[in-house]
Amino acid sequence: MLKTVIVLISHQTPPEVLAMCGAWQRLNPEALIHVAYGGPEHDFEALAWPGRTFIRDPRLRTRDHQRERQSYRGIMQGVVAALSGSGVARVLMVECDVVPLRAGLVEFLMIQEAEQQAQVLGVGLRRADGTSHPHFLAHQSHRCFRAWLDSSVRPDKGVVLMMLGCLTWWTWEAFSATAAAAEPMPVYLELAMPTTAHHLGFRVRNLSAFEADLDPVGELEHLLPQRRSEGRWVLHPCKQFWRGEGNLKEILG
């Protein structure tokens, strides 16, 4: 049977990761939970979760993410290596500070995929080329910028897209092809993922339903009770959430 895998990106302690995995699994029992771990290797070895991959890519471990052009390419390649041939049809890739608030998220995203006829769904999707957005301008000045785009299958090879990296939905074909695509220059993940997928010929579309609940910065844990009572799906960022047992009882009932 074709499966959905939820890839949880984390660098946290083993107890925090186990709490996160348990919550996501309980709310999405039909999905496979796989941890892409970027924390210390000794913590990875102590992590008692069967689906896990240690990510060695130094471009995951950036401090100034935008200027150092943090990348999820290593994560995607590691997940493909671990799960290729296992019958996975779709990937939900989620950062550890995203908190799920209700059951049924996978089914909801499958409906969104079908309605939009999309192979990739992301939040805050927009075109950045031809604008003064600093991400675009910083990349445009690189000597390999044109080489990055010139292999496009699209008639318009100048399109550069942006979306948040904290939650993305992929068909397996789009995920594995994007992971394998050549990257002749370092590209920040918020540009790299949607732009690469688009130029490979995949249909990338916006998850507008989540835009009010996924912020790029800040701390929103204080809004959890309100958003859960409103029937919202997820909330980001909530960076300390998995440390509190009371928090887990709140979302799991």
C-alpha cells in the first residue's frame, strides 16, 4: 500500500524527539514517521525511534540561516536513500517547532493536492524574481545564478519562487527529483525547494489555509489553546513545546 511519510526535522534531545514523534504518530496513525536528525551524533545513537536518519550535511547546521544559505538538500537526499523502494507516495516535511493541533492533517493535505493538481505544496509561496527581495538579490549576484536556472524544462527560465521551509508537502516523485537536482551554487532553502521543483516541471502551489498559523520568526506557544479551539491544523514557531508533558496532554486529549 502506498504510504505518506512525515519527516520530522530535529536537533533536540531524545526525550523531546520521542514526544514529538509520538504526538505526530497518534494524530496521523496512517502515516510513517521518520526523523531527520541534525543534532549531536551521540543523541542520535540514543534515539529509540525506528525510522531515523542522521544528517551530516554542514549546510543544515547553519547559525545565520539566510546568509549562510541553510539547505534541506541533505535531509531530502538522506530520506530518499533511507526510504526509496519502500512504497512511499507522499512526503510531509516538518520542522520540530511546528505543533500539530488536530487529527486528519494528512487527509487534508491530500485533498489540497488533488484540488490544486499540485506535486508540491508550501506556505507563503510567491515569485521573487524581478523584485527587491533581499534573498533574490543576494542570489542573483552569484556568478552561477544563471547556471542554476538554465537547466529548466520551463519556457520561462527566470522564475524564482519562495516559500517557508517549516512545512512542505510533496509527491515522492517531486521530492526525490528535487533532492537529486544539481545545485551549482549554494541556494537558501526557501528559494531552493520551490524553484528547483518548478524548473523540473512539477506544479508548485500555495497552502493558503496555513498562512495565518505559520510565522517565520517569533514564539507562538501562548496561542496554542486559542488556535486549537478554533480548529486550526498547526502552529509555528513553538520552540520549547516538546519539553512539557502538560503540553502533550493538551493537544492529544
